[in-house]
Amino acid sequence: MKALVVGGGGREHAIAAALARNPETHVFSVMAKRNPGIAHIAKKILLHKETDTGRVLAFAHECGVDYAVIGPEAPLEAGIVDVLEAAGIPCVGPSRAAARLETDKAFCRELMHRYRIPGCPEYRVFHDTDDAVAFVENYDGDLVVKPVGLTGGKGVRIMGEQVDREGAIEYVRSLHGVAVIEERLLGEEFTLQAFADGKSLVPMPLVQDHKRAFEGDTGPNTGGMGSYSMPDHRMPFVKDADYKKALDIMMATIAAMAQEGHPYKGILYGQFMNTANGPKVIEYNARFGDPEAMNVLSLLSSDLGETACGIADGTLCSKAVTFDKKATVCKYLVPEGYPDKPVPGDTVTVGDHTGALLYYANIEERDGRLATLTSRTLAFVGMGDTLEEAQEHAEKAASSVKGNVRYRRDIGTVKLLNQRIAHMKELR
Ligand code: AMP
Ligand code: GLY
């Protein structure tokens, strides 16, 4: 089979690598920047804007691909699935209308509210700046202010943590129009990703991402600095009942999408806050998480291509999807100054990284040298029978890299995990 992978980050490198584990799957790629890892795997690449749906379709025809896997959210929002499927190329990814679960935060909250889906925080959607400002001025408690559209995970301001009331008001004003304002949820975050074929979901192992730039969860929000997963595919601070609730929330959401006439297929990414009262939805994404894709796809022991076909033709089967019972730790290396003032153009040299998988992201190959760009550079995934073992592999590999890059040493450590467990105990 011939598979087209759209996108050129660490997530898409992991997708391409998972597909290519079946020697009968030939990978083709469209990406805006040349990812050396994907370029190495792919039979043919097109360096082009991923949101140019017409050009992507032409390339898909040229290569005679059987199906396409869409990595990032921007092409989904541009309607790439609608365009490819209208031309007879099935996709792993939702239609533009179904992708609104991610691309329109107001739509997502209103859908959950309309269908009485549990796990929806208290929220208000504002279309007028003055109304929103008045609401923030008079609200008693902490709030979260979000733009409705895509922001690469960097558009949220949390009052009571990142900003004070004045800061929240200033932020509301800067949005010039629609904003979602919601209660601030307290708890521990976890990610539940699932394959979806429009009717049913097949869940993947739970992962915990680390959004903050610096150790100890400090500094600005980033696209994600790294993530880990446990050998039992759960999290020690997520009880069976919490897990079941989270999965039920996601199933209710895809049932609602089907009722709306926009069946959801592709990858459904649920970002949850496990609160004292159980899991609440922070947001949905219409695609794999980045970095979370690297954790789960490194563990996937069944054929991703087969699952992709099951998604595309509505015959997804949980029995056919299997993951190794191992822990994973993913650490992203990022340019110095990332995310606010990244310094690009520095040479990076990868040393001995035996024991860890290497996924390239925003990096440039020039005359046989690798150089940083402005976003996340590359990631290592360590695996092991225990979290410690996985962490050691990831840490050893990350510390082998020379150049003007940094990473979070604390991700995947037992110390950090114990803090999360203690935090959850305290809340309950
Ligand atoms: P998002 O762009 O929606 O993924 O939000 C980015 C980050 O902001 C999340 O990973 C959370 O850490 C935080 N966040 C978003 N919404 C809330 C909320 N309602 N309460 C507390 N934290 C939130
Ligand atoms: N890791 C968060 C995201 O992919 O949006």
C-alpha cells in the first residue's frame, strides 16, 4: 500500500516510521520543511505548504497513494480531508466540519453542552469584548481565557496562575472579538488518544505531556517539551473509574458528532484535567498530539497501515490494535530561547543515543550538518520495562546532543511522577 503522510514534525516522523515498519507500506510525504527523518523513510517527498490542498491532491495523484494520514491541524482546518476524499483518497483525519472539535473551541464547548456530555467545565462564549471584560471584572474566582481558533497550544491565559485579573482583561481586549472564558480546572492533566472510524473508538495508552518550557513546570507554555507513558498504559493518578469516564466522554462526543451529520474519523485526542470530581475536558485535538504521538507510536506493535484502512473504511477493530507493555519517555530538544525568543541556525550534533529512538522535528540539514530552526528541534524516546529505565535511555540520548539547545531533565523522572501522585491525593 502507498501512504501519504502530511506534515513534517516529530509527530509525522513517528507516523512515517510506524507505517514503514510494514515493509509493504510505501510512504510518501508532503511537508513544508524538509524533515531529514521523514525524507529518509519516504519514497518521494514534496516540499510545499501543507495547507495548499490542491497541490497536496495533485501530489497524491502523482504518487498513486492509497490513503493519506494527516498530521497537523492546519491542513485539517483548510479542508484537506474533504478535498482528498472527494477525489477518492481515503484519509486518517476528520473532515473540516468534524475538525471543528479542535479548530473552534466555542463549537466544542457548545456541542458538549447541547448533548449533555459530562466533563465540560463551566464556560461562556463571548462575541463582544466589552461583555467579556465585564464578565472577567465581576467573576469571583480564577478563570481561563482562550481564543476560539488555533494557537499552537500557546493561546491560553490562566488567571490566578499566569496573569492577574488586570492581565486577563488586557488579554481579552487583545483578542478583539470571540473568546471562550471558562472556570480554571485544578488537577493533573493527562492525554487520551484514540483511533476513531466515525462510530467507534480504539484507545491508545495514556500519556502525560509537559507544556511548560522549564523544569518544575515553570515558564511559558510551549507546544510540549516532552511526555511519558507507563507500562500498564495508564497513569497512577488516574483511577479505573476516571479512565472509564474519560473514555465515555470521548465516545459520547463522537456519537454527538455522528448525530450532527459530521461523523468523526481519524485520531481523537482528549486532553483531560483529572480533578477532585473526575476528569474534565480541557480540549480536544483532531489529530495525534506532538509529542504524545511519539510515545504511543513507538509502542504500537500492530500495523498502523491496517488501522489506517480500518479508520478510512469504518471497520476499525480493537483486537487488531496492540501496544507493547513498556514505559516510554520522550524528551524534546529545543533551541535556546524557545518559545519566546528562539535562536536558530546553530549546529547540533547528536552523540551516542543507543537505547532511544530519534525523531527529527524542526531542523535543517545543510552540507551534512544539522542546524536548529525556531521551533522544537528533535526528540528522543526511551523505552523500558519501568519508567526509570525509559527515563535513563531518553536522558542519556538527550545529554549526548551538542549545540545551543536545551531540554527538560525532569520529564519522566520518578520524582516528578511522585509529585503528581501526591498532588492528586491532596485534591481528593
Ligand atoms: P489548550 O491550548 O487548550 O491545550 O491549553 C493549554 C494549556 O492551558 C493546557 O494544557 C492546560 O494546562 C491549560 N488550560 C487550558 N484550559 C484550562 C482550564 N480550563 N483550567 C486550567 N488549565 C487550563
Ligand atoms: N501536545 C499537545 C498538542 O499536540 O497539542
